[in-house]
Amino acid sequence: MLNFVLTSVLNGVSLAAVLILISLGLAIIFGLRGVINLAHGEFFMLGAYTVWVTENAGLPPFWAGFVLAPLVTALAGWIIERSFIQFLYRRPIETLLGTWGVSIVLRELVRIVIGPEHHYATQPITGQFELLGFSYPLYRIAIILFTAAVVALMVYLFAHTDFGLRVKATISDRGMAEAVGINTSRVDQMVFVLGAGLAGLAGAVMSPVVAINPNMGLDYFARTFLVVIIGGIGSMLGVLGGGSLIGMLEAGLSAFLKPIVAQVIVLVMAILVIRLRPQGIFGKAK
Amino acid sequence: MSRTSPNIEPEVARRASPARAGRVGRQWRTVLAHLLPLALLCLFPLISSEYQVNLLAKFLVYAMLALSLDLLWGYAGILSFAHAVFFGLGAYSLALVMQYWGELPGATYLGILLAVALPSLLALFIGYAMFFRRVGGVYFAIVTFAVGAIFQSVTIVWIEFTGGLNGLYGFPNPKLGIPGVWEAELVGGPLTYYLIVAVLFLSLLFARQLVNSSFGRALRAIRTNEERVEFLGYNVPAIKLVIFVISCALAGLSGALYVPVGFVSAEIMGILFSTAAIVWVAVGGRGTLYGAILGALVVNYLQAFMSDVLVFYWFLIIGVFFILVVLILPDGVIGIAQRLYRQMRRG
């Protein structure tokens, strides 16, 4: 019984960790410009594919791809931001449509070039974590620890560095930020690239434990939305809270119900949360 | 006698004719502009094969879905990524009623009723939760995205009930008429085709009345500036809720019409199908009603006549289309036509 509870909790925490890792980039971009990047899930997918491709190219297993993945997706993000998203920031609905177009194009390109089959990357850390008769895959624990490290890094980045200061200044008052000499267009770029890179990193982290296929981004992406909606859009705390809540809830419900039923319950809850607290559970009321 | 300008005669003529006559003339032109395509549509089964009739019937159903989306997105500016969910709910309602109670008299009417009622109720639930909390714009769009994604996975996974990606088949055909006295089966062919043409035409007239009413003006005002409409004393959330429910009810009805001409499977619930509907409206030109219908027909015929090689790239093409429409053609085909027409008149 205790084992079952512990396993469920750890399942929840590791799912939460992944959701947080993906949501971070989305939430940062939304907080800065009020736009949603619908191609965000595809950066996640590209990250996972990068690992798989580098592995098959004979490079040192996993770690090469792990380093490469965020770079590749950051580059893809930079190209997309420069080529057209920068022209659409003032029109959020158009951004939504445009990035959805990008999302379809990326998915289809991968399907056409690599194929629709499912792939798996090899797990770099195998083995079980064992303690007093309780065991849990080590890699999953590594995911949780890694996410904690990334979150800590992000907190440091935004709270204690010059870059974080510029971003916060731009969020609170774009005009004033420009007046004091901040290149806000550059901040937009860097934040977008950072978000894309984080999504790619998440994809790399998840590549050994999920089926890599062109549609994998979509699966996670809908839940990422729920994370930012429930948590409260545009705040780090919201992402942490929303991610933990949804991850734990879904893993908890999945222990007793079919996963799909659990997802439906989470969706209905998310809509109810919006009805009661449109700013999100952890967001501040306007 | 001196002439100041060679253009003076038409100008004088226009001024001389009473405004009333002009309006009557314009009305006649409008009636003609509607009756002509309708007559062509009615003649179509006489000159073409059954296959072509069924194909056009299906595309006209799509056109109706596009019309319902245009009411929401084109007029009220509310973008929904879940419109296929309402369409799919409508189709599944009728198909499942036929599957389980198909032999009972009047089952078709129950199916159609549910096909309109269930999407309306879902829209009421979502719309009530969102609009009265001032959730709009991008935020609303992503909630509908999540709704669409989840409905899609439920439909795919719940195979016992929905048939998953293989879909439902082998259920009794819907019948229209008076049970026990006279009934006609809807199995495609001219009868179904004429029914679809009639419903589409009536929906178009209804939509026209709606957008030309004061309610329609309020919708367009909301699209332009929601806050100002609110300050003028309008109940903006209620207006949005009403148009959302109407639009989704229409989508559900078109889903029911889809049952005799199309294949009811998880695909018509999917996000990609919602996307396709958005493309039809965007290509035709949003906020025009006619553009939505035109766009649905043009895009679907393009897809139907494409070679197999291109079909393999179809969604890639859709994606590129999306980006181009957003960047270059925000007003769609009708927008371009209007611009050209205005330039021709001026130049």
C-alpha cells in the first residue's frame, strides 16, 4: 500500500516536472508579449528528435543530443521569431494562427522527412532506485532533480541577473524600458529563444521515456495550456503551482481511472477554475 | 453650352433617379445574386454523376460548418479551435441514435434534436464559464484548443462507443417523413443533396438576417472594441454567449447533415479538422458569410482534384497557407476581389 502511494506520488511529481519544464517557456513568452506560441509543442518534439538523430548518427549516446537539443530548438525558435512572429506581436489572434501554421509545418516536415513511425532513444541512466523494498526507476528521479535545477537556474536568471532585470522592465512598461535604453525587440528575441530552448530541453529529457513521433508535441501541449491556465498565466509561481497540481492530479486519478478519463476530469476542472478564478489559482487578482 | 467634365452625365443621371428606385434595384440585384447560384445548385444533379452530387453535397455541409464559424470568428471576433468538436458531436449524436434506436419510428428526429441540443449545451457550459469572467481573445482560443485536443483523444480512445479512427458504420440510414405513413431514406443521392442545399440556403438567410440586425451590429462593434460596447451599456458577455451558442448549434446541425454523405469517425472531431474549417473561412474571407461558403468549396475542390503526391503534402500545404493568410491575405479571396473591384471602379 505504501509502495503504491509512493509510486503514485513520484509518478505525479515526475509528470509535474516535465509539464513545468515545457510550460516555463510558454509562460515566459506569454508574460512578456501576451502572445501564445502554438508551435511550442513542436520545439518539444524537435528536442526529442534531435536526441534520437544524434544517437543514430553514432555520436556519444544521449549526452550529445542532450546538449544539442536546446541549441537546435533555440535556433529554430530564433528563425521563426525573426521571420514573422516579430511582425505579429501586436495582433495576438494572428500570432496564434500564424504559430499554428508553423506548428503544422514543423510536424508535417518531420513526418515527411523522418516518417510517422514511433522511435525510442536509449536511456542513459538505467536501474532502479531502491530503499527498504521500495523501488522506482532512477531516470525518473533524475528528471525530477534536473527540473528542480532548471527552475532554480531560471529563478536566478530572472531575479539576479541583468538579463532578468531587462525582461522585467520590459514586461512592466515597454515604453519606459525603451526610454532608459533597453532594446526591447532584442529582449523579445532572447526570451523567445530561451523559451524554445527550454522546450527542446524538455523534449530531450523525455526522449528515452516517451514514444518519439511527429505528434508528441501536441499531446503534451494541450496539458501545458491547462497548466498555465490553472496556475495563472505569466508567472513563475503559477507555472510551478499549476504544473504540480495538474501532474499530481492526473497521476493520482490515473492510478484508479483510465488515463483518458483522468484527462477529461482535469479539463473540466480547468474550465471550472477559470469560472471561479480567471486569473488562475496562483495568479494575483487584477 | 459648356461641358465642365465628360463625366457629368452619369453623375446627373444618378442624382436624377430617385433614391428609392435605386434601393429597389439593388434589392432585385441581391435577390438575383442569391437565386442564380441556388438555381445552378438545383440543376447540378441533372447534369452530373451521382458521385459528383455526393461530393458536392459533402462540401456544402462543410460550407455550412464554415458559415457557422464565420458568424463566431468573422463577426464577433471569437476564434475557436474546437468548432469541429461541435460538428462532430452533431454527427455522432445522429449516427449513435441511429445505431442504437434506428428501428424506432422517428429516431432520426431525436437524432437531429440531440445533434443541435448537445453542442448547444456544451457551448453554453464553456461560454458561460468564459465570457462572464471576461475571458476572451487569445485566452478563449487556447481553452477551446484544450477542449478540442481532449475531445479528440477521447473519441480516438473510446472505441467501443465511437469506433475510434475506424469510425461508425453499418447503422440504419436516417429517414425523413412521417413515420408509418411515408418516409424517405437519406443515403446520399439527389434527395439528400437537395435537403442539404435547402438547409444551407436557409442557414445563410438566417445568418444574413442575424448579422444585419441590431444584434449583428453589436457583434461587429464587439469585434472592433469590446470595452467601448460595454461602456455603451450592452451586456457584452451575454451577446458573446448567444452568438457562441447559435454558432455551435449550427455547427451541430451541419454535423447531422454530414451523416448521410460522410464518414463519421474520430477525424471529424479532431483539431486538424477545426483547423481546416478555420482555413476555409480565412481563405474565403471572414466576416462576409459568402466568403466562408466559397472558401469551403474552393479549398475542398482543390484538395479533391489534387494528385495523390500532393495529398501526401496536404497538411504541409495547409500550414503554409495558414502562415500566408495571416501575413499577406488577412481578408481572403473575397477581400482581394473587393479591393480589385473598388480599384476598377475608381480607375
